[in-house]
Amino acid sequence: MKIFLTERSYFTFRGVSSADLDLLGKSVYQLMKERLSAESEENFQGEGVVLDPVFPFLTRERLFCYLDGREGSYRFAGGAVYRAGEPMSETPRTGISELGLSLFSLADLPAVLLAAARESAALCLARGALVEEGAIVDYTAAVGRGAIVNGGSRLCGACVIGENAEVCGSYLKDSSVGSGTTVKYSTLLGARVGQNCTVGPYAYLRAGSAVGNGCRIGDFVEIKNAKIGSGTKVSHLAYLGDADVGEKVNVGCGAIFVNYDGRKKSRTKVGNGCFIGSNCNLIAPLTLGDGAFVAAGSTLTRDLCADDFCIARARETVKPHRGKQYYDPD
């Protein structure tokens, strides 16, 4: 007997109908269509089972077990069975408990989401990856063997987690993490991180970010539309926007890649083996040759050649015993 799906919705939440609600990367309608090998109701002719998209975890085996022994044509909450020449009868809603969790109202959604999260975690476990209780991984994500997704993490969309990687308390969307990499309490949106890196805690990698192998992206670092070469360290409190950074570069605490002048965005290019000291401002467009050194506290507005040393600080002026002239806390 063929199975057909309606596109009927029982409720709307935040402007999305129940049939189209996202259940870890797939809609309720899509999940049922895949599990049941169902067709659209538009193709229905003659005999068959017509279901509403309210049983997201229903399988063909469970459905046919439910139908076994029930004769004639009949309706039930969430569907109907049509047999040629048979009169329709009604089946009380209580009978649908045999079909598993249902989604007739918003009140049913929390239990459905929890079941989806547990099912997704079981699928990862079957592939040799551990998704701890409290973590949520979309059906569309790929988690490699030996990887660990700790509780509190959320993997959305087309995420790819490499073998033996670890994601702890982080939010990733459409991002990839290489094997052996650890991501802690961070946000990755459309970003790529290579192998054997550490990211976070509290790093923010925005769309277009690409980090090479063996990198350190530390706490409160923001990267936007930037490519970071292998072996580079951006340890803490830095912003790298619209940049191409080479290999084995050190970016000090508080360094800012100034990419916006109020009218347009410009890129900064940093060669291999450069050193950018703490609290530096690199005013784009800018190019630093391989091995260039920018001393801490400098604001750089012009290009550097390979192995150049730059220090751009105003010499301090000290006036003894004059502090209270400028500030008196009393």
C-alpha cells in the first residue's frame, strides 16, 4: 500500500507552519517523506494511506504494524486509510499513540525536538562520535569518528567536524573543524578551521573566515572574511577583518585590523613570519612583507617591506606632581 503526505499544518509558530518547522536541519514534512518513501497527496489515486505531517519519527514498519488487522477505510487524527469500495469509519485519537510522537500543537514541539536530538546523537554514536546529553546536532551535520560534542553545543546546517576534534559549549553554523581541533565556548558562522588548532574560549569567527592548520585563535578574538595561515597565533582580544595573514605570524593582544574608513572596506595583507605587537592598529589598505615587525602600541598607515621594523609611538611627556591639576577624585 502506498503512502501519501498532505501539506496540511495544524499550527503556526513565528510565522512558520507546523509542516515546515525545522527539526535539526530538516522540516517535519521532509523527514516523513524520507522515512516513509512517501509521495505528495497530489499523486493519490485508488488505495493508500494519506498522512498529515504530524508523525516525524514514523517508519514504514511501524505504520504497517499499526495498519495490520484493521479492515476497511477509516480516518484517524493525522491521517486516513482508503480502500476501494469500503465505507469510511472513524478511529479515536487515542489509537494514534501506536504511531509514536505526534505534532498536533505547539505543546508537542519540546518533546519532538528532544527526541530528534537524541536520535541525531545516536546516529553520530553509530559513526563512532560522541554527542553528550545537552548537545544538539543537526541531521545535516557530519561528525567524524572519535570526535566529542560536549553538552551545551549546537551544530547547525552543513557543519563538518573532523576526527578526534572536540566542540565544547559552542555554536557552529555551516562551519568545518579539522581533525584534532578543539573549539571552546565560541561561535563559528560559515567559517573553516584546519587541523590541530585551538579556538576560544569566546572567539567569534564570522562568514568567510578560514584558519589554517596548527593555529591558536584565543579568547575574545573576532575574525571576519580573513584567511589565517598555518601556525599563526592570535591569542586574545584582537580583531582581524578583511585580511590575508601568512604562516607563523604572531598577532598580539589588542591588535586591530582597521578595515573600514567610513566609506569602503579595505584589506590588510600580512606576510609569513611577521610579528604584530600588542595594541597595534593596522590601517587598511596595507601590506606587510615577510618577517616585518610592528612594535607594540604602533599605528601603521603605510606598507612595510620584508624584514622591516616599525615603531610608531609618540614620546611620552612627564610633568611631576601635576596629576591633580587634571583629575581630582575628591
